[in-house]
Amino acid sequence: MKLYGRSEIALYLTLALTSVLAVGCIVCNNDVHYSGVEDSKLREIEPGQTTRDQLIETLGEPTEQYADEEGNEILRYKCTKRTEKEFVMIPPVIVTEENRTSEHMVAFEVRNGIVRRY
């Protein structure tokens, strides 16, 4: 049975530690969740031609609806975009997370049952 000297043991430990550190792991995750009026659906709406009923059939029930001072009906749809980003690296251990939420409204003016503008 061969006995190893201190320099050989140090060399093997150094090689083992270097291989563990060199392998590592990196994970990146970027998720986007959107709810609201999609661009493809919005292109289906033609001011001056699309009726109120067609609008609701295409986009669903509005988030809000009210009448303005001129008697036009305003239908508003709330849109939410949530972005989740995550980065993990080992070694060294580095973890970053970023979560963002942005909201906007898409409003439609309806006069005499016809979408006038949005």
C-alpha cells in the first residue's frame, strides 16, 4: 500500500476543488404574463363600422363603462403585463430577481351603437 505525501494530497485536493468550481451552474428565467386586449383582436375593430355588440363579442365584457358629457358610451378594458426575471449562478452563489407589473387601459368611444374611436 502506497502512502501519499502532503504535496500529492494537496495536488489532488486542488484538482478536486478546481473541477467543482469550474463546473458551476447558471439558470436564467424570463417569464411574461399578459392579460387584456391583444393586438390581433384590436386590429379586428374598425372605427365607424364595428358595432358595440361586435366589440363585446370580440373582446369580452369591459372592465369599466360609463357615459361621457356628450352622451357617448365609453368602454374601458384594463390590460396588465407582469414580467418575472430570475438569474442564478453557482459558484459563487449569485441570485437576482426582478418582478415588474405594468397596467394600461384601452378605451373605446361608442356613439349610437357604433365604435367611433379608441
